[in-house]
Amino acid sequence: MNRTFLKLYEADPRRFALLLLAALLATFPTLAQQRYSAKGLVLAVDKEHRSMTVSCEDIPGYMNAMVMPMEVRDAGELDGVVRGTLIEFSLVADKEHPYAENVRIRNFDSLELDPLSARRLRLLDGAMDQSLSPDHVLKLGQPAPDFSLTDQDRKRVTRSQFAGKVVAISFVYTRCPFPNFCFRLTNNFARLQKRFADEMGRDLILLTISLDPVHDQPETLAEYARTWNLDAKGWHLLTGPPAEVQKFCERFGVAFFPDEGQLIHSLHTLIIDRQGRLAANLEGNEFTAEELGDLVQSVLKGGPSNPSGL
């Protein structure tokens, strides 16, 4: 050992250890960084500036769930990431500038469908139905199509009547037996209704469209509405001619078909911005109600809907 180091060690071993650690951290700064496994829902992406805003889930030992802007060191990390994408990533807790790396998109893959039904759904959602091809499905930033349906109070409802408001849309059917499917999507909207009580009807509209319009007539939807303590000024349960429902669903890649008294269907939650453009198309049921609420909040605040700034 160098004589100077030896004298320092003998004089004060603890201080010597601290000085040695400081020297190592200065030489190898990555030793000062901690990495945490993280996941969340993307609220905005700015690839030009290598940044995104994420509604992050809890990171045990580091932080509670929160909305967090963060950078990436490589813009390629954001390839394929758009508003409404669920991601997993490593959060590097750099003291100066925390950043994300190893960003991975969490593609939804339902485990609740049996293999045969899942295969049939994939066939329906593509090759066997050209209306659900990627070229036909609405892209983010494009104007959402209109419709004319009937709500639980037998009132005519169109999407265009909500111009200037943010509209969230889900697709369910009242007889769905799976708690993690239609029940969960409807519960998400119930949580939105509570969180945005002051905005309901004025700035935010919730639309739940039945995938089983033959059975889910207005009286059935009215009973469903009472179950969820629905606020009719801002949340409408919709039914209508099957062809009209089918046409609207196809534009967003929503696939469904009858199967032994039940409906096999994909899961989608849409967010339409104040200009009537598709701001997000969330697939699946793996996001939390809090993450969905953060996404709605970002659109209410006027976040961009064009693909370059999603």
C-alpha cells in the first residue's frame, strides 16, 4: 500500500474508507446509480427530445405510484412507444438526471381465453376479416367516426354531439361472466366517474358500448347503470342496431363473436380528444384505473394527439 494511503488508514480507518469510496464513484460513476424494475402507462412521447411521460406503478423501496417525466439516452428506446402503451423498463436512479433504459412494450395476451377461442379471435382479428386489418383500423391522431346509438334512458346519442369534450369509450356486455373482463373495464369507468366528478358531462364523457345489442336493450342497460351508480349527465351506456355497433367497433380493431351463449371479444378502451381525434387505444385489461385516470387527465389538459407528439 502507498505510504500516504497507509498513514491515512492508520490515522482514521473510517475516513480512509469514505475517501476510497468517493474516489471509486468518481472514477466509475455507474457505481453510484441504482436500477429499479419499473412499469407503467405512457402518457406522452417526445422522441425528438428523447423523453416520455409515464404513469408509473409503485416501485417498492424507491417511490409510490406517480406520473413521471423521464429521458432515455437512446431515441431508439422509444420505437413503437405511443400514448396508451404499457411498458416495462429499468429506471436508472441517477442523482442528477434519472432516466429509463431497456424499454419494452407489454403486449396484451389474454390468459382467460381457452386456446381454441384465443385462436379464433386472432383469426377474426385479421386474416378472416379484412375490415380489422391494420390499414382499416383508425390510427392515433385520426378523426374518430360518428355513430348514432341509444342510451339507457332511450335517448339518441352521437359521438359528434360531444365536440369540444374528451370522450372515453369502452366495449362490454352485461352478461359477461369474467370479473377481469367487462366488470373490470366498467369498474375503471366507475373510478373515472369518481375521480373526475367535477368534469363529468362538462369536459369528460364516458361511453360504454354494448357488444351484445340484441340482449342489451335500454331497460337492461338502465338496470346495469343502477348497479354502478352511474351519473347519467356524463356516462352513457349504449346499444343500437348490430350493424351500426359492428361498423363502429371495426374502426378501432374491436373483435367479438358469439360462442356457446357467451361473447368472445377483444378488450379496448379509447380516448377521443377535444378535437374528435383518437388520442389513445388501450388494448387489454392490465393497466390500472389510476393509470387510465392519469391518461385521461393528460388529454383533458390538452396534450397533443398527433403521432409525432403522442
